[in-house]
Amino acid sequence: MSTLDESAPDARPDPFSRRREVAATSARSLLVTVLGELVLPRGTPVWTQTVVDVLGLVGVEEKSARQALARTAADGMLVSERVGRRVRWDLTPWGRDLLTEGAARIYAHGRTRTAWDGRWLVVVASVPEQQRARRHRLRTRLAWAGLGSPAAGMWVSPDTERLEEVREVLAEHGPADAHVVTGEYHGELTAGELATRAWDLGDLEARYEEFVDRFAALEPAEDPATLAAQVRLVDAWRRFPFLDPGLPDALLPAPWVGHRAAEVFHGRHTAWADGALRAATALGL
């Protein structure tokens, strides 16, 4: 049984923290992908051996898979139940909510980019260096909301419809003297230059190109290989909502490789769905 205080959500490690999401693929990263892609939609517990077998398809050794389960449970996402000699795992309410939110962002990412009216959402909020945990949470949540930081203590987004989400973030994690403004920018930079300062578009472009190179021509021949490819596909793609703020085309280099990457993800995810499902069902999911 977890000893985590349910009344203090900020005490939980955040499995969707930007640092963890953009890090190299690990057993825990792949486990979270499996939980979101295969376990969450079914709404039923999953046996340890089934998780071990699925992760084995993507090269995770049994010891690492079991350690990933234990550590993810310690984070508060999973709870275990012993049935005879076997153990099965279920998502906690908090874990289910977290994965549901993440899935909505992941599978919607890249589908559409709305036209831009030239207005910005601007946040001025600074947390003292001494409050590092709070400062990190604020940065993480604002980044998850799609904001970038062109200067210290300043965050921007071309999506003014995120105003209510930003208000919720500030109410929970921000300083009392935070300021939020929506309107046009009249500084010395062009809109594109401001975007380049707020987000590392060069790094994002390179990551998208790597994704396309890795998956565009991949054609697994059998169901187990299809399931493995699907897990790797989603695990790679789910980093992009943390990296890509979904900027309108007016603020992006042209042509933008992110459009091609989105076509690859959604096309492959749909094409591989049946084979991956058959393989998962054969493994007991």
C-alpha cells in the first residue's frame, strides 16, 4: 500500500514533468506508454507477467520491467493486488486522471493548427530561487499549457484561449503578484523572432526529422512486431506536446517538418492498431 499523502498532490513526483518526458527512452517511460496505450482504454487490472511480456517486445529485460512497475507504483500511479501467487496492477484514480489528460494531448497533437489573429497571451510571474520546487512546478505547468519563455519571468503563447488554463496554473503554483495580459505585441522583434526566443524551434525541427526518419518507412511484418512498433511510436510521439507549443504556421519556418511528422504518427498509429491489438490480446491484455 502506498504511503503517499492523497491530500497533498504536490508531494507526488510528476510522471509528466518536462525533464522526464524529454529524456531518453527508459523502462519507466515505456511502461507509462504501455499503461496509457493499452491498459487505460480497457479499464481493467493487468498481470505482472503480461506487462513484462509486452515490455520484453521492446527490449526491456524482466528485472527492469519489474523495477519500473514498483517505482511507478511508488509514484502513486499504480496499486498492486495479490491473487494467489500472481500479482496484478491497476491504475489509481490519480494515475487514471493523469494518463487520461496525457492521452488527450498526445493523440490530438499535430492534427490541427488554428489561424492566428496576431494576439498574444503574456504572463509575468517570478518565483524566488529559494522556492525551487514551486518554481519548477510553475515552469512545468506553463510549458505543458504551451507557453514559452522569451525572457526571465515572462511567458507567452499565441493561443489566447489558454487564458483559463493559465489562471488555474497560477492559482495553484504561481506567486500572488503574477500578471496576465492578452493583446498585440509592439516590441522591436518580429512575431517570428519572438517565437524563436520563446521556443527552441531548431531543436524541435531536428527531433521531428528524427521521428520521421525512424517511423515513416517502418513496416512490421507480424503482430508482435507491430505491437512493439506501436509502443515505440507512441513513446516517441508523446514527448512532442512538451516540446511543441502548437504554434500557428505564421510563426513557423516553412516548410515545417512537424506537419509531416504528424501525418506519420497518425497514419502509422491507425494502420498498426489491429495488429497491435491482436498481439496484446494474445499476451493477456
